[in-house]
Amino acid sequence: MNTYLNGFWSGWVIVLTLVTFVLVTWLLFANRKRTPIDAKTTGHEYDGIEEWDNPLPGWWFAMFVVTIIWGAGYLVAYPGMGNFPGVLGWTQLDQHADEVTTAEEKYRAMRDKYLALPIEEVAKDVKARRMGMRIYGNNCSQCHGLDAAGALGFPNLADADWIYGGSPDVIKQTIVHGRRAAMPAWEAILGEDGIAEATAYVLSLNSRDADPAKVEAGKKHFQTYCVACHGPDGKGNPALGAPNLTNGIWLYGGSEAQIAHSLRIGRNGQMPAFGETLGEDKIHLVTAYIYGLSQQ
Ligand code: HEC
Ligand code: HEC
């Protein structure tokens, strides 16, 4: 048995409960009147309405007695008297565990059915997607948004653009193992001028206005420092989680100042791993949900 109260507080609760029982019972019987004192009023009268001093109706009195007996019975059967567990041995923890087990059994069969199907098919099943959506809502929406459209630093999962890849297998891998992006900080290496030049080059990759001289200088930085991860044409590398820098989709914002800031301080986005917490069957469903969003 778990005890939640130390000896003193347990005793305190028991004493308070017992004293209350005795007081309530005494109050009921001590104030009981057996015979009607006809024509006697309490003396209170308002607008011709008098308050009479008659005994409680018998059924009413009996009801009080029944509640007292019921209360005593309850405290013998169930926890309530300090740390006394009750003779039935019921606990809310056991009841909760039972309910969880029942729910697990009920849903496991359904989740196992989907686990046996390929993600592409699960994604087409309306019921499975609804289950996936619920798992998403409980575990992912705080970062990626209720509609999965993402936010600054948290990628949009509802579009067809992927940092790590959008095939069912890769999405699943992302969710099971998590991801940790490693983009170094460039301030110390490039200096403030170099940052401005590299930023100009990134802008030019998106056909945006930038000083041509800076773009030219930035291109050299890019070829020296950036192609290893972002590729010679800046289209990124899913294996490293290095995003495409040419498509106008930005994880950390695409204004000149935001891009320069990304370069200055580096970026280390972290997607937590869910392999342990969710288990295979739930991950299968949530993967199908995410995959389905990108297929619409
Ligand atoms: C070691 C690999 C690596 C190198 C080298 C590298 N990057 Fe990155 N870069 C990344 C990764 C990984 C991310 C994604 C960071 C994240 O998701 O938190 C990133 C993110 C970015 C972003 C933010 C993109 C967005 O969507 O907001 C920009 C801009 C960027 N890099 C530009 C550059 C430039 C310019 C250079 C060269 C000076 C460079 N990177 C060098 C790996 C690299
Ligand atoms: C604590 C915040 C957080 C939570 C919770 C979270 N994610 Fe992420 N997730 C991220 C971040 C940050 C990234 C981007 C990592 C990076 O910068 O490379 C990411 C990346 C991803 C990607 C890769 C996207 C791409 O374009 O390749 C997928 C897929 C993904 N998350 C799915 C999920 C799912 C499904 C859940 C819930 C089971 C979830 N995430 C929960 C923060 C979170």
C-alpha cells in the first residue's frame, strides 16, 4: 500500500472525521422532536406567513440517518480515513492502470492492423489519419503548429519541401531518431564584411537584389566554406540537413538581416527523438499522417 500522509496527519484526518461523525449524529438526534407542538410557532412572522416549529417528517429524518450509515460504510470500504486503505483494497492508481490496459488492448489491435500496411496506404485511410492526427496533436503540435505549418525555427511539415527528405522511410527515421542540425557560426571566420558578402550571394541565389561586387566576393566564400554542406549550386544536402538556399523557403527567416544572423551565429535546430516514447505503432500512424499532409 502507498501511504501519502505521515503518521501525524493521518491521525489528524482520522480524528477530524470521527469527531465530525459524532457531532453530526448528535446534532440530528439532540434536535429531534417527536410530537407536533400544534399551534406553536417560532414567533417568526413575515407578511402573515408564520414559521412553525414542527418535527422533521419521518422520511426526511430517515434519509439523514441513511447518509450517516452510508458514510461510515464508505469509510470502512474505501480509502478516506487517513492512511487506512479500506477493506476493498481499491486505489485510484489501480483503477487508472486497469483503464489504461483496457484502452491499450482496444486500440492495439487497430494500430497493429495499420502497422502491417505500408505508410502510403495508411495515409489514404481516413480513420488511420485521424488517429495519426491525434498523436500529432499531443506530441508535435507544440513545435510544428496545430496545422503542421511550422514557425520560425520549426519546419513546415505540411508542404512538399523537406530538409531531410519526404519519403515515408526518411520521415519515419526523423521521428524515431530525431535530428540535430549543425551549421557552424561564421562570424569569426568571415568577419562582418564577409558575412555581408555571403549574405549577398545567398540573396542572389534567390534572384533577389544585392550589390554585384558583394555577390562576387560572397560567391568565393560560398565556394570555399559552404559547398561542402549546401552543395555547389546551393540546393542543400538532405543527408546533412543542410537546407536548399535557393527556393525561397526559410527555416530561420529570409530577410537580409535574418540570413546574416543565421550566418553570424550558426544554427543548431534540434528535433527530439520519439522512438522510445511513442513506440513503433504510433510512429507508423503519425508518419502516415505527416506523409499524407505533403501529398495533398
Ligand atoms: C557543416 C555544414 C554546413 C556548412 C559548412 C554551412 N552550412 Fe549553412 N546550414 C547547415 C545546416 C545543417 C543548416 C540547417 C540548420 C538548422 O536546421 O538548424 C544550415 C542553415 C543555413 C542557413 C539558414 C537557412 C534557413 O532556411 O533559414 C543559411 C542561410 C545557411 N545555412 C547559409 C550558409 C552559408 C552562406 C554557408 C557558408 C558560409 C554555410 N551555410 C555553411 C549546414 C552547413
Ligand atoms: C521540441 C520541438 C519539436 C517537437 C516536439 C517535434 N519536433 Fe519535429 N522538428 C523540430 C525541429 C527544430 C526540426 C528541424 C531540425 C533542424 O533544424 O534540422 C524538426 C524537424 C522535423 C522533421 C523534418 C522536416 C524536414 O523538412 O525534413 C519532421 C518530419 C518532424 N520534425 C516531425 C515531427 C513529428 C512527427 C513530431 C511529433 C511526433 C515532431 N516533429 C515533434 C522540433 C520539434
